[in-house]
Amino acid sequence: MNVELRYLRALVAVVDSQTFTDAAIALGTSQAAISRSVAALERALGLRILQRTTRNVTPTPAGERIIEHARRVLDEVALLERAAQDQGGELRVSYAWSALGRRTVALQRKWEELHPAVRLIWVQSNAPTGGLANGGVDAAVVRRPLVLGRPDFTAAATRTAAYLERIHWTDGTLLAFSTYAVGYISRPVGGIIFGRLGDEIGRKKILVITLMLIGVATFLIGLLPTYDNIGVIAPAILVFLRFAQGVGVGGEWGGAVLLSSEFGDPNRRGFWASAAQIGPPAGNLMANGALAVLTLTLSEQAFLDYGWRIAFLISALLVAFGLWIRLKLEDTPIFKAMEARGDKPKAPIREVLTTQRRPLIAAMLSRIGPDVTYALCTVFTLTYGIQELGFDRGQVLVAVLIGSALQLFTMPLAGAISDRINRRLVYGIAAVAAAVWAYLFFIVLEGRSPVMLIVGTVLGLLCHSFMYGPQAAFVVEQFSPRLRSTGSSLAYTFAGIIGGAIAPFMFTLLLSTFHSWVPVAMYLSVACLLTLVGLALGRDSNVAEDEEYLQASDEPAEAVAR
């Protein structure tokens, strides 16, 4: 979220004049510029501030609080500009570590953007307000915004930065991560619907249906009207489309894993099943690559106006290509054997819940550690690195992209190694490594070295690869062939809720509550511990089960031929 002072000035001018036209005249700019500033502020805060009618503009109930704060910020900025001249362009601000911690770096950068001519000096103190009495500092930051010093002086821009940073880190980031979680929460719906159908009508048909669902929802996001056009209906439709995407993904995973693993040699299931696992890093690379191209070729305003839609609309080409491939595929030998034997389950969900409880729990728990590790490496690291440590967005993004690129190779490698060594052992070692890595990662980041940021992120994604690569094969192997689609889909999607869906939210909540990375690392450690419990409950690969199943299905056919 990027809230600028010009947005606040535009908002206050519109409220005072009650029309966008008069506000534009008062600020000496265009009506379109005023409208864009207010719209940008509403998007950044995730709420509607103004109610527009044909004659005038009035604040919404939620907007009144924002407008009140905007006035206070602008008043303090005006005081700051006068006070900074009297103080020789230097401000001394005392702070408590428990209140800001390392966030002073991010606040310093925001300060420099707002007031490059005024030098800000941070003074760490266990009693930050103590220096106000003797004039040692000009202001002090405690748990709440600034405790101001002399009545003729205020560090208003620091208060502005702290407020905007707090909105971004707590409210704005939690809102963004909650929207991100919608795609995870809807996945069990897809797992229930399509996982069951995968054991009843076949793996191939499910892959075709789910790809169409994901593709249509993604394409429609590119056509979605904006908040300015249809108001609150726009984000509601967006959430619905994200929900539809999640349903498709939840149903697709089981079919994709089974198609790749059941066509391959059962003795190399870890390698073949890992083909479906490279989707997240591959998608991460493609999405950020498309974003980079659009950012370089379009202006910021053009990107905001229409450029962001291009990637969503182009996805239709990928969907068409995927459908062309999937329609040419046959169903897997295992499903054909089920059909030949008449052994398709009639109530697969009930069977899994009554006869496969331990495999279901084992598969679900095994997924939590990898999900939380990936969320920390690719989602939370972006926010933490930028907001807490002061890295440029490009620096953090490069680290994530390098790690994602390497995962295209390390995931199949991990799957292949798990075929030669006990799969649960490989998985478990990686879970322990991830739990230890979290603490080391945050410690080395204290130095704010871009090189160590890359090294730490790559190592974290390497730990993830050696869990996520063998994961598909491990989950599939927990269930009998006739219940694999249902069992795998239920385990994968429901575990996603308690793993990947809430992880970014919990990371942000823990950091904003305790102002320390230690609870975040502990959260990951607990997730990895749950994965170890799941591995202990699970079973090793049973290749003979597949071979016997296929052989038994061939015998009736051979008898008919004779």
C-alpha cells in the first residue's frame, strides 16, 4: 500500500468543497487528478471513504474517521515544515525497542521520501519520554503514536509515517493476506466435489473440468469492473472469482498427481509425482515475469488503468493449450483397472472417512510444514524484508525468484532421491532442516545484506523442495488405489487451510503483536513438528499394491481372450 500526502490533500479538499470540480480549482489541478487520488486512497485502505451523488460528495461512516485523521496529519505536516526551519533541519526522536524494533529503518526511508531536507535522528531508550523534559529529544515514539514534546514543535511526518506503516503492516497487510486466503479456504470444496468424481468418472475428466473452471475465473478477473465503476460489488465479485479459482485448484491437484504418478513406474513414483509439484515455483516465475514486462513497458498510470488486466486475459491462451493437451490424454491404468473390475467406489468420501482415517490424518499433517515454509519464503519475506528491514522490493523479489527457479530442478531431484531412499526419511530430514533454518534465516537478515537475503531464501526454498517434492507421492501412497483421488484431494485441500491459508496472516499477527521474529520462527517450527507427526503416522511406499491391482484386472481380460 502506498498512501501519499497528495491523496490526503485531495480528500480533504473534496470534503471541504463537496465537489471534485471545486476541489480541483482549490488545489490548482485537474478534476481527473483529484478523482484518481481519492480512488487510490480508497483502494489502498480497502474501504469506501466518500459517497458520491449527482450534486455533492459526503463522507461514509467509515470515511469520517479517515478524514479526521487526514486533517490532523496535514495540520501536523504544516507545523513540521515551520518547525524544521527553526530547528536547523534536524529532528531527534526517541523510541522504545518494544514499540518499533527494526521498523525504524522503514520509517526512515518513508521520512526521507516525505522530507529529504530534514535529517531524522533516532535515539533508542528504555524510557523514550524521559528526554522530553530536558529537551534532549523533540519527540518520543511509544506503543501508540508520538508523545509530543514542546508545544511549538512536532515530528509530524514521523507520526504520519508510523500511522501509514501501521495501517500497511497490520490492517492493510492482514486484509491482503485474508483475500489471499480465500483461494485456500475454497479448495476443500473442490476437493470434496472433484476428488470424489476422480474415483467415479476418472482422473482425465476431472482435469479438463477443473482447468476450465480455473481458466474462466481467471479470465473474468481481467474483465472485472473497478471499484470506481460499480462500487463495493467489484471486490465482492473478485472474492467470488478467487473462490472459484480455489475450487478448481482444490479439485485439480489430486487428478494431476494421479495422472503423472499412475502413468509412470510405481518404483519411481516420487519422481513422476513431483511433476505436478513444480506448479507453484513455475507459476511464481511466470507471474512475476509477466509483471516485470508490463511494468517496464507501461507507465504506472497505464498499468493501474488497464495494464494489470493483460496478464489475466492472456491466461486464456495457456488454458486453451492446456485443454488441448488434456483432451488428448487417456485415463490412467489404475482407473481403467477399476472400471474393468467394476471396483469403483459408490460413496468414496464416506469410505475414506470410515476406513482411511489414519492415512487421512497422516497425509494432512504431512502437508502443513511445507505449506508454512513456502508462505514464509515467498509471501511473508516480501513484506518483512521491505517493511521491517528496509530492503528494496526488487532485492527481495530477486531472492524469491532465484529460489523459485532453482526449485524447478530441486523438486524433481528430491522426488527421485525419495525413490531411492526411504521417502519418509527424506521428507522428515527436510522438515527438521526447515525448522532450524527459520531461526538462522532471521538472524542472518539482521545484517541487512542482499547477498545473505538471497542465500537464506534459497536455502529455505531448498528445504521446502525436499518436503514438497516427495509430498505428492507420500500423500497418494497413504490410500488404496480405488480411493486415491478422494483421499488425496481431501488431505491436500483441508490441510491447506491450516497450513498455507492462515500462515501469512499468522506471521503478520505475531510480528505486529510481539514485535519480534522469534514467534514467527516458532510458528514454523510447530508446523514442521506436525509434519513429523504425520510422517510417523504414515506408511511407506507399497508398489506391490499397484502391481497386484493391475494384474488382477488383467486376468479377466485374458480369460475372455482365451
